[in-house]
Amino acid sequence: MRHIRLDGALGEGTVADTAMSRSESLDPDSGDGGGRPPAMGPDSPLGRAVWRLRSRGCWDDAAELLTPYVQQHPQAAIGRAGLLVERCMFTSDGWQAAEDALRLAEAVARVDDERGAAACERGQLAYAATVLGVRDRTDEARAALGRAAALLAPNAPGRALLDFRRGLLAENLSDTPESARAAYRRAHAGATSRGDLLLCSFTWRHLAGLSVREGELADARHGFAESLRLREELGFLVGMAPALASLADVEPEPTATRLREEAARLFRLLGGVPSWLADHLPLPRSPDTRDARHEPNEPDESQAPDGGDGRGGPGRPNTGTPRTTATD
């Protein structure tokens, strides 16, 4: 069975990066900042808090930080929906919460870019349900991403993410790798131009997966290594185990074993996230395993890419091809 990638399908770039002071209150009832959209970019207090939780796989907690703003600020509603869709991709759970958040985001969207971003998340949720075997929603995924393409301007901030997700559909639902490659390259160019390094980690990863299909192992090794490097630099802890596992599949021994063992260690520290990776890693039971999602002394994942906010996902079974899945 051919495996699908969920990497960037998790929704990079859905949280708005608005220009507000770092010191602005996060309280929506505050007299100083309550009437204006909250700053959610990577350098804002709210953006840093959301990123810190999200990068550890604490999507519910991250989404809760945005909840006070969702009725008045469409970007907050879209960002919250994106976080809960990403949770579905990594855990195969929380579908109803993501659906409810999406309906709210669709209801409060006011302009085409907001409607397009909400449609992009709708397509991602349908795609996740399909590739994770929950329910076949292929037609819904295609229709939603097509609607997003019609609504988003060519230079809209969410265009690169949309291109990436259309690449996922082309590769994993339509089995048209050349179309997927073209979409991934457009996404990579867009992410690079905007400094969205997390999305770049996804495009590198999926382009590398296509290289494996063609037997171009040197290109694949380079792409997987770049993806891992970016995730390490950004502190995207929840996306590092899949990146390590994919790189292991194209490295010789003993490097491959070392990478898989490190992936298994991170998987255990994060409490078994992403869930789809469990069957593909060496996972000896340890009585003192900690859950790093709420462990304050783990590495700092607070540094998001400049000008962007990304997402990540799963890996492939070890069948001779790397774990670059439709989920991460």
C-alpha cells in the first residue's frame, strides 16, 4: 500500500501576522487593545505563545489562546481552525472540534482572502480524513482547494500553502507525481520568498519523497536533510521524529539506525505523536517516559520562521521508500 504524506497538509501560514506592539494586551476586554485585531505573528506575545504550544503538539491549548478573538477577528478564527485541523493530521482525533472551528471560520470570513484561507483549511480537513482512512472525502477536498484557488489572489500570503496542499492531493489522491512536483516547487518558491521556513521544511520533504520514487537517492537525502535542519532550527519538535525517520530510510547503516532511535526517543517524549509513526519505529517500553508537550525543560521551540507560521505531519512505513507521508 502506497503511503501518503501529511507534512504541510497541517496548515502552515494560517495565523495572521499583523503589525502590533509586542507589549499589547492579550485580553480582548482590555481598553488598550481589545478593539483591534490581536497580533498573531511570530514576534507578537500571542504568536509566540501559540507557536510554543503548537510546536510541542499542544494544539488544543494553542487554539484556546485564540478563542477570545474568533467572533470579531476572522484571522483568529482561521488560525484556530488550522490548529485543530493539524491536530487531526497528527493524532487522527478531534474531527468534530475541527469541523466546528471551520464552520465558525467560514461564517465570520469577510473578504476573499479570508474565505479562501478558510476553504484551504476545509480542503485540508477533508484530505486528512481521506488519507487517514476515517472517511473518503476526496471530492470535498478537491472542491474546497479549488474554491480556495479561485478566492486567493496570486500574491496572497496563503497561496504557497495552497499550492503545497494541492500538491499533496495530486501525489496522494490522484497519483500524478509530475503535477505534484510542479505544485511543490511553486509552494517552495512562495515560501522561500516570504521567509516561511516551516513550510519550506515541508516542501523539501515532499520533493525528496518524489526523488525517492524516481531512484534519485542523493537528491532525496539532500531534501530530507534540509527538512530536518529547518525543523531543528525552528524548534518544531512535533515534526522532528517524522523528519528523522524519513532521512533514516535513505541513509546507510549505522547512521540509519541512529536516526531511527532518535526519532523513537522524540516520539516517546511527545506522548506518541504523531500517532501514525508508532508502527515504524523501534519503541521499547520505558517506565520513566515523560511527555515533553508540557515539559518546561525541553528545548525551546518558540522561534517561528520570520513572516510565517507553518505546519507539519507523518511518515511512511518502512517498505523501501522513506516515510514522507501525506500527513506531515
